[in-house]
Amino acid sequence: EVQLVESGGGLVQAGGSLRLSCAASGFTFDGYVVCWFRQAPGKEREGVSCISVKDSYTYSADSVKDRFTISSDNRKSTVYLQANILKPEDTAVYYCAAAIGSYYYVRERVKNPDKYEYDYWGQGTQVTVSS
């Protein structure tokens, strides 16, 4: 079965941290761009952070760039989102998505997660931040 398996969501107090995981099942992330998205109630889905797994080139949205860090463990074919100093406005369903990257366009894709289609989507994991 080819899918993305997400975990790590939960309930946390403001100022706390979570580490979200996105593992490739049935394939590996080698050569992929992997992004985290989130969708809060009443809001559009937004790209949060992306990584080119091959060279670790990353992007984070302004709303999270000083607090969230995306990384990959290539041996485990897993991408992580370390979310620190969480705020109530971070409450959302977080999704990971993966797409084949390329040498010429990978940085453009990483920097513009909302502009491109993805080959795989995860089921989403709920992050709730209480105040």
C-alpha cells in the first residue's frame, strides 16, 4: 500500500512543543519534495513547511518559520515537523504531502507549496493548542 502515515499530533498547552512525523509507506522519499500543510476551522489550507529530501533545502511560512523546523531521516524515509512555542492559532489538522522533485524546479516547488499538486497525501493529524 502506497501512502503517507502521519503521527505526533495531540493536545498541548500554549508554549509547548510537538513533533509530527510523516513516514512513507510502500515507497521512499528519495527524490521527493515533502511538505506540511494545515487547515484550521474556517480557514483555507495553507502550506506550512517543505523540504527537498535529497539536499535538505527547506522553506517555512512566515507564520511558523521562527518556531517550526522541518527535517528528514532518509534511512527511515520519514519527514518531521518540530513545532515549538505552539500558539492557539496553530490549532489545525496537519497534513503531509509528497511530490517528485527535480533538479531544475525543486527549489521553486519547495518555496511555493500551495502552487503545485502532490502525488501523495496523508490522512492528517490533529494539533490542538490550548491557552
